[in-house]
Amino acid sequence: MAKRKSHGGERGYSGKKQKTAHVHEPPTSEDVYTGRQLRQLLAFEQDLQKARHGLQSFKILLDSITNGEDSNSEKRQILLEFLETVKPQEKEDEVPVYLPDVMETWSMAVQLNNENVMSAVAVVLALLLKFISGDVDLISYGLGICRTLLQKRQQELLAKNLSAENGKDFIISPTLRLLREAVCLDGGALAAPIFRARNNTFKSLARNMGLRYLGEGVEDPKRPSVRTNAIRFLLSNLKLLHIEAKRDLLSQKDIVAALMRHIRKDPPSLIHEILDTLRASVILDKKLPKDIKIRILNAYSLIKIAELYGYTEDPTEQEEGSDAERPSVEESAHAFLLAACTNSDAGIRRSERGYYPEGVDPNTIPLGPNDDQPVDFGIDSIPWMNKFENDVPVRNMLLAEFIQTLRPWSNTKQNELLVAIFERSPELIAHYFCHKKAFTFDPKLSATWIGYAALLYNAVQLPIPSWFGHANGFARVPPPTTIVLGNIMPVPMTLKAITRCFSIKSKLTSFYAIRLLTLSLQKLGRALEMYREASSSSDSLWEEATRRLLDEFYQRTPDIKDIIKCYLAMDQDDLLQRQAASRLLLLYYEIIPQLALRAKFDVSLILLSTIRRVEALDGIGEDMAMSLLELENLCAIAKYSPNMRWFARATDMPHSPFTTLLRLSVEKTTGLSNESLNNVLHWVAGEHQLVENRPKFPGLYPLIAALKSLGSIDSAIWAFLDNCVERCARTPVKYLEMIEEQLSKASLPEDEDTITCPLMMTIAEQIPYFKSSSPDKATLKEFVQLLSEYLGHSLAVGVSQPFLTATRELFATGLGDQKISTKLRIKERKKPTSALHENQQEHDTVINGWNNGANREMDVDSTDQITPEDLEQSLSVPIVTSKDNSLLKWSSKTPEELVEEGYASSVIRLLSSEHSSIRREALTSIAKMAAKIKDSTYDNNEQAWLLLMELTESARDSIADEPLPSVLIAFACKALEVIMNPLHCLYEKVNLFLTGGPVWSLDKIPLMQNILQEGPTDDGAFYSEISWLLGFLLDSLRTPADIALFHKRKVFERLFALTCNPFMGPGLRTQILRIVYRATTIEGGSDTLITRFGAVSWLQAQRDATADVAERGLYQALLRRLWDTCDQPRISLWSKGGVGRLAA
């Protein structure tokens, strides 16, 4: 059959059926003037066009009210009148139906599939609930509407709207808004019933969360997409549902996956809502089990949130108001991931054992044939010791999987996140670099390489976990060497890569390599120290592991020759590089001397040139600071270097390195600290026998003090001293024999208590040659004055007087001139106190420290004398007080300022005032302050209110008669600091104490029992809790009444028992000593410590148990303090004079 011809030309019939466009007619409406009119408009009609007309009129009325256009409240009265007229009457055995006409209209629209009316009903109901939620008087009406929606018929209508076809946003979005308003009404009163009806109310929620905005530009906040409305409905449920319902909700995998699937394409406001809600309602919800948290914080969710790094925001489209100051999306995502991945309560991070991998038992050693004792086959007998070269099993597999997806070399915040995860979970460091083999450390000087180098720097900088991650003390078996080395020098830091960093001509690559090696050596030193601590209380496995760790480290570390070559090639003006390189060389000599001594390194020329450069610099700028640091490093290196020529003069320098440093110490021509200079000078003088090498000998102090007393010194005198020290160091035996001759002439027996000085004999021998050089009168007079000062200061520090008298005669004989000799005398000088002791301590440290332990043993009875002033400076802590004007300042402060800036604590401290009127006013202010905080939006308002009210109730009955005990005041102030920080180690214990009872006992010490006898809340937080407790007890000790309370509660017995812990750090021991010192400042405190607590015996035992001279001196000084501040006649009678003898 032939085709029919077209007669229409180009505009004729085309042969295809044309699609007819569906035209949506806009709804009609009318103004509403009375409630009766509104009721008539909303009456049930078979004609859905009229029903839509009424619903549109109702919508316009609600819009004008909710948008604030109703200035005279007329429309509001119309709405209230309407609601009152249609309110159903309560009848027995009948469930009331609110707005029945609207519900009937909705049902008919669903039956006839009239989408416009289905949408209009959801819109007006959502607007009505929004209006009702803002009026407390209408809440019951709103709850009635919501209960009507929960009836089976209405649930099916909701499900029909929610399951509308894709693209029907105008139906789905209003329905989701309606459900969200219903969930949030009256603080979530019906959130649980709505969730129980989730088969209908949560219908197609996962699908709806995938219907995101597909238009151009950014989604309009006033017209949110279906995904935005669905997510807000979900977040509202997470905020308001109880634990069991929240558990069921988070168990729905499709919903959790849909929440995170398109998060990177969501608008910023929605992303902030998601992250804030998940953090507050999931991560920080301690009642929610960790196994439920991990269902939403799984690897997929973490990876999707990590994609927000680099999220671009248009600053022109930020919302006005408070949201304009909110952090960026990237910052919010970073904060969320930090909290989720580092907080153990979030459920992601599991407890781990640091450098011990998963699946090993560090306390199990293979047994012998009889199974009664372990077989000592060395570290190779441990079957798992060498199994972790290619893979490291970890407990935190979720975090291990997540961090492999990060790109820390391209984003600084990802770098911070990864380092924070490493810090909280050290087991992941070796695992991460073991699997991250795609990127090598081969230097290419690109932005990626610099970012990767920064990551390595931050990773190596992390501290070693206590006991290498073992729970309680060191384990019997050390951790695998490969894992320890992988944390000290990560796998990418190969010998080839680091050597190449020094070989290529780039300052940046060499600087990174130097800094990384510096950190690695410092960390190795700390690891070796921990190995030594463990080996002293364990088997020889630790000693063998130490040797193996060093052997492995030597194979990964560049030879010191490469470092020296790089250092010598640096420009003199490249001060930062030179300082870093000198520091690295020093660490080679300190940490791995076996490797450092392989190369001959004469540091004398470099030391002299550095001194010359430092003296040429003016001011105290950055150049001077860097040069001084380099000079200090070189001085320390010179002590180790066997090739250092201390007394050899260079051609372009007037004096030897030793004399040059001596001149710097005296004249202070540079900013180099006396401590570092004297450290070097004392060591060199003792090592080369310029002075006697004994712990009690003052060293070079008399000579330095004599030189300083002269002011400016002639160059001829410096040349003379340079010649003397060179001769004395070259032939010390000659001058020791001269000392013996002088002692025999003076008929003085040579014993250990006789202090002499070989350098004085050298000076006496060389004086005639100095006199023969014909110095002018001023120089000769200055020289004689120097000798007199030298003799005087030597006598003051304990040098033998007969020896000094004989030496003076030798000086006079050498001068030859009788007139000049009469001016030479041994001047009387005051015995130095702190300066001498400081020099003695430095001398002892140097002499006993740089000989690899050969001279470490000291006299058991030797102590470092500490004056009362020094003791006070070391142990005295000022008592925190509060001014009376605190009562006036607090009222003008915000709740955040009251709690976090100390205004509340200042008012609390006034409860200890001696004036009852101030105490009563302070108590009233605390109650008002609590009410102000509770009514605010402050994050921790409930805890702060509870603490302040419990303090008020505890003080109410006794505050008029006497001050509140210092213990309760100190606890209230300390507890306020704790509740501000949810990550504080005592956050849980403080909150449990606050919820334990409404009133605090006045004769008990809060939390002391919990901290000392219960385990820590967080793993590894025991010493942090002890530190907090000691600070709290120190602040609690102010009056004799506090001493009595401490006696009653046996506080000092508990504190003294704490020191029996061999792993307690020196900082905690010092805190205990400060508490004891504070007790001695209170009337009757010393008597109570001596007679009731056995403080004298405890101090004596602590003194005898330590080998450190400074610590022994501190305990002895505190013992003298007890004696000086007690009732001496009474204590002498009580102890039969024993305490006085011990304190003498």
C-alpha cells in the first residue's frame, strides 16, 4: 500500500504522534477573614478542584503568619478560632481525629491519584505544625494532629506520598517536612511512636536520600531538594530518639549508605548539619554502644567524609547571620574525623598495644623440656620476633584501611589527621609505611615530595608510647626490632634515599634529610633509654634487643662522613642549615658514638671560625641566635672528638680554642650561655688535668671569678694564660710533682681532703718569663691583682690554705720585685653559694657523664647543699586567692566566660573568706550564676549547673559560721576545668561523682579514693589522673583545719606510698614534695608531719635511695625545713634529739 502524500509542506503532518504536555494549572485562592470561612473552605468536597482552592487559601494564611507578615495578629486569631471550632471532642472508646475534613480530602486525593492535592495537604499540615511548635499553648493540639497522622489510615497516606515516583519532588519534600515537624514537636515527644511506624513513616527513605539536586549552581536553601529534606528528617530522629530506637535506625545499612553516598555534592549548610549531628548524637553519645557507632562510622563513611577535604565553597553564597562565621566544610570535616578517629568512645579506635603487634603475647617465653623454666636461647628463641618485616597485624583494621586512602602529602589537614591517628594508635605507623610502597622517598624536589617529607617528619616526631605500649610496666619480651625501627626510621627512609638527599645540589632536600635524621637519633636515644630501664628489671633479652636495634639502625643510617662533607660544604651565611647539621653531628657522637668515631673530624678550626663569626655579629637577631646554637653544638662535639686540639693555636687566631672559650665566658662578648661554656671548660680542665678531677672540687670557678673581677683584661695576660694552660695540659705530671714538693715542704700530708691545683704551679713557673717580657706598669699591676683574686677565690672554695700560702711565695719569687710582691696577698672572699654549687653540679655532670659510666659511682653520703631560698624557689607554689570585686564582675559575663575564663572559680574561692558577709554574698552569687548557666545554650550547662548547685547546698548550713573547707573549694574549681573538656581523663569520674548525691560531705576528699584505688577510665591515663589529684591536694592545703582533715583521711600515708612505684616520673615526685613543703608553711604542719606521718623517716629513705646528688640535696633540705619550722623543744623531747641530728 502506497504512502499517503503530505499536503502540509514543511508545516504539515509529520507522520508521528505528538506528545501532549501536561499543563499544571496554578491553584486558585481567596482571602480568609473569619475562622468560619476557613472551616467552610476546608470542608470535605467531592470536587478536588474546590478542595485544592481551600487548601491553597489555608496555605497563604499560614505563610503570612509564619513569615511574620501578620503584624496585627488578626490572621493569627482567625487560625486559632478555626482550630478551636474543629477540635474534636473527647469520647470514650473513640480515638479522636483532628482535622477530619483535611484527612478525608487527602484520602480521596490518594484514591484518585490527584498529586496536586496530595502535595497541598502535606504542605499545609507541615506549615500548621511549624506554627504550633512556636506556641506552647497549642502543643497539645499539635500532638493530637501528630497522633492522627500515626493512625493506620493516615500512615498509609504518608507512605503513598513518600513512595511517589522519582521526579515528584513537590509531593515527597512536603511530606518529609511534615514528618520532621512531627518528630521535633515538643522536644521529640512523638519521635519514638513515629519510628515504631517506620514501615510507613520511613517508606523509601534510602531512595529519597538519593534524590539530590541536579540543577545548575548551588541548591537554593529556601527550596531544598528531596535529599536535603530526607537527611534533615533522619538527623532529627538521631537527635531525639532513645538509645534502643537509635540502635535500630543505625542498623539499617541502606539508610547509612545513602546518607554518605553524595555528601561531597551536598550544600555546605547540609554538610555542617550532618557532621554536627553525627558528632553530638553518635560519637559523643557514651550510652550508644560502640558496635552501633561503627555501623555508621565504617570505612565507607570515613572515606566519603574524607572526600570533603578540598571542598570548594562560593563565599558569595554564604548565608547571612551567624552561619557566615561558621568554619569551612573542610575544617568541619577535619574536626569530625579527628574526633571520630582519635576518641576511643567513638567506637572506631580500639585499644591496642603500641609496638607489640596483634596476636603476640609479650610475657610468654618458650619453656624447656621440663616445662618448669624458660629456655634462654636469646631473642631468636621468640618465634614471632622476626615475622613482621613485610606486614604488621594490627587491631585497628578499620583505621588502617581508612588511612591508606588519605593523601597527606597534598593536603595539610589530611597530614594533621594522619599524624593525630598515629599518635593515638602507634601500632598503625609501621603498618602504614609498610603498605605504602607506591611512593618512595627518592628526592625529586617537587611539591609531592615535600609533602611526603613533612609527613615523615611528623611521624618520626611522635613520642614512643609508655612501656612500648604494654599495659603495666615493661613486658618480659621486647617488641619486634623491625617495628621499633619502623617507628624510628620509617621504611621509606632508606639509606640510598637519604644519601641521595645529601648528594644532589639542593638545600631543601639536604635540610629535610638532616632534620629527619636528627629526630630519628633523638627517638633512638629515648628507645635505648627505655631498653636500659627494662633490662634492669627483666631478662637479658632486652640487652640483646638493644644490640640488635643498634645494628639495624647502623645499616639504615648514612655514614658520618657524608654529614661532615655536607656540613663543610655549606655556605657561612646559611646559618639555619649549619645549625641543623651541627646538631645532627652532635647527636651522632651522643647516641651512636661507635659510628661517629669511624671518621676523623677536627672540629677546632670550625669552632674558632664560628667564634670569630659570632663575635663579628651585632645585635640579638635571628642570625645571632642561629650562630650561637651552632657554637654550642660545636662545643659539645669538641668534648667527644678525640681529634680536637684544645690547646693548639691557629695561625689566624691569637689564642687556642680553650682560652678563647674562657675569654668568652669572662667577657661575655657573645650571647652564649655561661652554662654551656662552663660545662665545656670544666670538662676540658678536668680531662687534661689543669685542675683536680674530683666531684667536690670547684674546677675553674676560682680562675673565672678572678678574671671577671678585673673587668677588662690586657691581651698580654690572655697570652700568658694561654701559654700556661697549654704547658699544663702537655706535661701534667711535671706540675703534679711540683705540688707534692710544696706539700712536703709545708709538712702537709697528701690525702683526699687536701685540694690543690696543677694550673697554679704552671702559672708560678711561667711568671718569670712574663716578667722578662717587660710589661708596662698597668699590665703588671693588673696581673698582680689577678693573682691575688685567684688565690682569694681559691681559698673561699676550699683549696688548702697551706698550699695557697706556698703558692703565693712561688708567685712572689717569680715576680722578683719586693715592692710588687708586697701587693700580692691572699684576699678574703666570701664563700660562693649558688654559683659555686651550680658549677660543682655542672662539673660533676660533665666528669661523670662523658666517660661512658666509668666514673658514675659517687659517695653515698654526698649531697648537694641547697639553701632555704633555693628550696623555696623549687617547691613553693603561690596560693591562688580571689579579690572581693569578683562579686561585681561575674554578672556582666556570658556563661562561657564564667566557666572557661575563671570568673566562676574566683567567686567560689570567696567562700573561704574570713568575713561572713562576703561568704554569704558569694554563696548567693553562685546560686544565681548556676541559674544563669542552666538557662543558657552553653554546651556543658547541665554539668556546670549541677556542680554549682551541689556546692551551694553543701555550704548552705555552715557558711554563716565558718569558711567552707579548702578541699571542697579546690575541688569545685578543678572540677569546673574538667567538665569543660570532654576528652579530659577524669571527665567520666567527675560526672559520676556529681550524679552520686546532691550534697558533698565536708570531712571527705572527693575522688581521692576513686583515683588511687580504682583503675583509670582511659588506658594509659593513670599518671595523668595522679597528676590531677596531686595538684588538687596541693590547692586544698591552706589552713590548720586542712592539715587535720589530711590527718583524718590519711592523705600523707597514701602520698608516701605512691613513691614506692618505680615507674613514677620525677615530675610527680616533685608534686608530692611540694605538698609536703606547703604543709611546713602552715602552723603545726611540720609537727604533724613528723609525729603523725613519719615524714622524717620517709625523706631519709628517699634520700638514701637516689644516686643523684641534686635530688639527695633536695630531700636533705626539705628535712632541714621540717626541723626549722617545727616546735623544736617538743620534737627534740619526742625524738630524743634524733630529728635534730638528722637535719644537721
